[in-house]
Amino acid sequence: MGFDKTKTILDIGCGTGRHAIELARRGYSVTGIDRSESQLARAQEKAKAAGVTVTFLHKDARNFQFDIPFDGAVMLCEAAFSLMETDEMNFHILKNAVEALKPDGIFIFSCLNVLFPLYHSVKDFINQNSKNDLESIENSFDLMTSRDYSTLTIVDDKGIEKTLHCNERYYAPSEITWLLKPLNFRNIAIFGCDTGDFRRDKPLSTDDYEMLVVAQK
């Protein structure tokens, strides 16, 4: 995007605003959407504390639209895509993303890399990378559907322990390309990425839990 600060950016599945707030701090006009009202409230608090302005809206990534399109969109750290219970829901998220972009708009997102669980234990990875507030209790990967089923305990911001039953879809690079091309995305590029460290100079490998996707409308 050429570091053009007049560009508008949509953060899909913004959660508590980690990426939206940082982009706003760097001077971009950012809109964040999420289906969790409690996380949006926390995002508002964080944006105020950071001294930046972000438009946070309560919307479901599977069903949203905007009258004025954006120059770019981000959806990082499995913010929405790959977390849905069906492949059709995940596809709707990608479809909504392209419709929210201007011609030549850039879409940057990360998703789970199916090459990883074929060589590594997802359960071990989650436990090794947790910050002592999350623990994997059960975990199983279905080779036929490329879905990982897990039960997690997590402690929220208020110190309340919760049990989550997760169903996440892992994707092959060729699947991502196949999903994006019918939506008229072009210049599709896929990279490897370490958790929280996304860059273009890292080729995707079986050691990458996530892959970074950059595409243009």
C-alpha cells in the first residue's frame, strides 16, 4: 500500500483491537469488526488508552457489507477465517472480504497450515506457546476433513476460567489459491510465518503453524 496514510483498512475479526490499534497508531484510518460485544468493549478501552481513534463495529464476519469499500483488509491470527464449523462459512468470510475492498485493494490474512499437523503435534505446539493462561486438555486431528478438534481451558481478562470446545480448519496452500481465484483475487502470494512475526521473506514449510496470504482484488 506504499505506506499511504490516506488508505482505509478493515480489520476483520478484530477482537480486542491488537492490530487495529497499532495500524491507527501508525496513522491509518481503521475500522474493526467483531461478533463479540465484550471484546469490542475492551478494544474501545484499549484504543482510548492508546490515544487513537478506531471505528469498532459489531458485525459477523460471515455476514457483513459496507457502502464505502476499503483500500485494504487484514484478518490475522485466525481472527475469523478457519474458525468456522463449515467450509461454506469460511468461504463466505473470504467473499465478504473481497466485496468490502476497492478495485486493486489488498487483502492480508493468516490461516492454519495443514502441513504442520502432518509432521507435528498441535497439542504440544499450543501448550508450548501458551502464556500460562491456556492449556490444551484434549486434541485430535481429522485427516479426512483437515479439522482439529480440541478442548481448551482459558482464563479471561477478569480472571474467570472458561472451557472452550474448538473446531478449526487447516488449509493447504493449493486450497487457499483455489478459494481466492473464483472470487477474482489476483497476485496471490503465500508465505510461512512464525507466531506474531509475519514477513514476505519466509518460505512456507511444514514447520509453520500458520501461513500468511497476501492477495489483490
